[in-house]
Amino acid sequence: MFQMILAMFSCSFHTYTCPEGMILLKGGDFRLGVEQPHRPWHRKQEQVVIGAYCIDQYEFPNTKGMLPKSNVTWEQALGLCQKQGKTLCSSQQWEFACQGMEKRIYSYGNQYNRNRCNTPIIGGGPGKNPVPLKASGTFSECRTPEGVYDLNGNVSEWVLDSWTGDPEPFNKRARVNGKTWRTLRGGTMWSNTFYGQDCRSRHGHEKKRWKNIDDGFRCCASVVE
């Protein structure tokens, strides 16, 4: 009996570490999605259990002051994470990192502020101007309390999960297939998009061929015990 109690006590104080440049998130019981979806990018709420994991502090290549890598397919993004001994984050991990246990609407809080993150474009696109991609960490207040940057704005991020929702509205002929489509999370530099700008924002693209200047990724990894 004493040994069992000691084991339980030790487990409750178990310490985890992460590879350099990653943020430790301890996870917990978490309500994914929203109770009453009223936006096309929202999903119905479900209760999940998130285990402890590590997430890159910045968008890949996870270096403050460098432009995030974009214009990559899902398969290319996955391969780049795997070369580092990591993987793409799951959709659950991404959303938990953005919202935290307090269920923030945005990574930085509950009140939207288009100047807090890199979301300067109003309307359909940048026009003849260059796409305003910014170096990771440029917006010092665009971060979670745990220190994960740019989950809102800049580039949206590929995650592991299949996509079975609606196709993008600018390609009405696209046919979604969960075997070949994957999910992207987060908004981009467009302040108003068909997939939103909050922590529940999500949309999907074909995993092998689709790549765009405003689609990037970050990596996740298992904790080191």
C-alpha cells in the first residue's frame, strides 16, 4: 500500500522537458470547438483529453526573426518536421495551444485587435503589393501566455488531421476527400477570411499539390521524460 501511494505521489509531480526552442504544454481535459457553432469554420464542441506535449515557439523554421516557411504542401511540411524528429501538430494540439485551459478566443485574449498580430490586409488580397509576410516574433504581443507566437495572423498552419469540410469558396469545383485533403488551422495576414481569425479557425486543402504563400506550419513533439 505504501509503495502504491508513493508511486501516485511521484506521478503527480512528474516533470517533463522539451527539445530546445519548444514550449511545454501540460494538457488536460479540454472542450474542443464551440457549443453552438454559428460560423462556417467552427466545429461542434466535444470533450477531449490532451496529454502533455511540446510545440514550436515560432512557425517553422522556429527561429525568431526569420520569415516562416510557406508555399509548402502538407506532405512537404510533414517531411520537414520529421527530419527534426518531430511531427506536425494535431488539430487538437494546435487549438489547445491557442486557447489554453481558459478557452481564449484569440491566442492573446478574448478581444480582437487587428494590430496585435500580422493581419494588415483588408479585402480580397494585397493587390499589386507584395504579400506582407513578417518574420516570426515581429509582433511581440501576438503570443499566448505560455509564449507560443503567431498562432493568429501571418500564415495559417498545416496540421495532421484529415479535412472533410467545405472546399474553399474560390474553387467551387473542388471535391473534398478525407483521404487526400488535410486541415489548416489559424487565420492569415487577411483580417477577414472565409475561415476566420480566431483560435477555432480552420479550413482544408489537398495535401499533395496545394501550396500557397500564406500557408505554413509548425511542429509538435512528444515530451522528454
